[in-house]
Amino acid sequence: MRVLELYSGIGGMHCAFKMAQLDFQVVAAIDINDTANRVYRANFAHTYAPNRVLESLSIEEVTAFNADMWSMSPPCQPFTRLGNQKHEEDNRSASFFYVLGLIAAIRPKFILLENVKGFEHTEPWCQFLKVLQTCGYRYQQFLLTPLQFGVPNCRLRYYLVASSSSDSACSGLFASHVHDSDHANTIHLIPPADLPPLPGCECAVCLGHVSHITKPDENFDDYLPYCRPISDYLAQQQQHSKLDFLDDNCLKRYFHVLDIVRPCDRKSRCFTKGYQKRIEGTGSVLQTATDTLTSEEINAQWITARSDPETLMSLAKRLQLRFFHSREVANLLCFPQTYNFPEDVTEKQRIRLLGNSVNVLVVAHLIHWAFGDLSAQKTN
């Protein structure tokens, strides 16, 4: 299977194709971000990964890639809670509308798209489905979080997998997964019931631990007993400097809005590109004190101490709170241990790039489920 990665970032989709163990070749990875492309090329040196604005790609050039699959994770900022939510009015949506024109003109056999929750309530989403329907694609949509796969990180994302009906052999295999009723814009909130196990994977889905959950609660807490502890994702050999810990000024201003987790906890907040730069709503911070407190205990003590700044600061310092390191964020996003960043890419840049990336395990499962049979067929 020949894959064209659009909005390729640091190669999370590429990692997912590898994890899914498909017979594939990424023929091109297109992104405008120079730093992201340097990281991509450091990990996938043999893949063509130019710095390009997508609007600069001609129909002829994209056609020449002869890609079976287009994968994409368009800029999410126009649709995020912390973004400006201008949707199609945001200039960053222009490239996506250009890609829709390319889809209509070239009609790749398969499409995989990932974006933030909320994308499914926007005009770009409506136009995307309109193009798919006009061009005769069959598709399924999902809202999935790594928590459903046993990963202690709540990164709820929108996913769409699509297959063109123009290729009877390919669409015949894909049709066993995708049904015409899905054109009614159903968005599934659980992984597919017939999701096959990934080779060598021991996540909660592959072990069959969560198949009984058919209607998850709003916070996906039903999955927490089957999630691994955060400690499994921490960088044990990492030496943490003073800069990793929240300073007094930060504690004083933001302690009441921090999402504080312990190594034994089984849930952490979604890490965004603003993590460490902005405090509220960008990701969890870790207690490193040996006598850790539960969130309930922290809240109770905060309520008691909030009128006494000195006592409150004593509580905050006692917890020894630090930020998650980029390697730990990468672990929670299920990037392989062999994945690395060039030394000249700073910690701040790494966090920003990871915040814009995908959860490799979730994407790998969807790829393996939707396209694994097709890849095997081509190999044979």
C-alpha cells in the first residue's frame, strides 16, 4: 500500500502504519513546519519529506505519487476549545479545503483523517462529508480516546476511515466493516466490535478486557480499571532539573486549576502544544513526593487552606509537582521507544510538536482494522 501523509507533522501516522504491521510505503510526507520535518526525517530518513505548503501541490504532482491511501491530521487549532474556533474562517482551514479539491479530482482509494473532538460540528467537516458522498466513498466515523485501549491519557479525538467504491476488490473487503447506514453521519463512541488484535499488542482491547463496555460514560471512567498506571509511562532514567518543577510563582497563581496526578493513577489530561507554557487545560502535572495525596485529599486541604497563602504554599510545595517530560508525553502517545528527537530540538519544541501529534496506538488499531486485509491481499 502506497501512503501519502498530509500534515505529516513528526510522523505519528507513519509510526502507526509500522505498528499495524501493514505492507506499506510512505511515498511522501508533506508539512510546512520546518522543525517537524527535521524530526520526521531524523526518524524516517528514507521518506521524501519536503517543507511544502499543501496549496503548492498540483493535481499532476499528487497524482504522480500514485498513493492508495491519504492520511491526514489537519491543523486542529481552528476547532479547539482553547483555540479561536473560527472554523472555516480561520486561514489555517484554507489548506484543508484545498485538500478536499484534490480528493474530488484524484479520488484516492482510501482516506484516514484525525482531528480534535469538535471538528464534527464544523463547516469543514460538513464539506468533507459532502465531498466523500459525492465521490462515492464509504466511511465510518469515531470519537475515541486512548483510555479505551488501556492507556492512561484522555485524548479524545475524531477519526474517519473511508474507502472509494470505484475499486470493487478493495471496496468489497472494506464493505464488511463499513455500511451504507453510516452515511447518516453516525459517529461511533467505542472501538469497532470486530477490532482484530494488533500483532504483539497487549493493550486492553487486544486482551478483550473492555469488550463489555458498549455505552461509555461521559468521562470514560468505565475504562479506568483496565488502564495501566501512569508509572508505566514515566522515564525512569530521566534526570529532572529544577526547571522541570513548578516554581513558587506558578504554584501561587495556578495551584487551584492544576490537574495533579500520581504515578499510581490511571488517567491524565490531554497534553496540548501549549503544555508547560500555559498552565490551565494543557495537561497534567505529576506528584513526585513519596507521601502522595489523592485529588480528593488535595481538594479538601486546598479548601481549608485557601484563605491562608502560607499554608497553601506549604501544601503545594509538599507535593513536589513537576511537568511531564517530552519522552513521557511521547510514551503516553504510544510512540515507540526507538523514536527520537534531534539534540538541537529543545524541550519546549518537542512538547509543542507532540501536542500536535496523534496517539499512535489508537490510529494503528483503526488502520489494522480497516485496511489490514487489503494490505495482506496486495502482499499475496
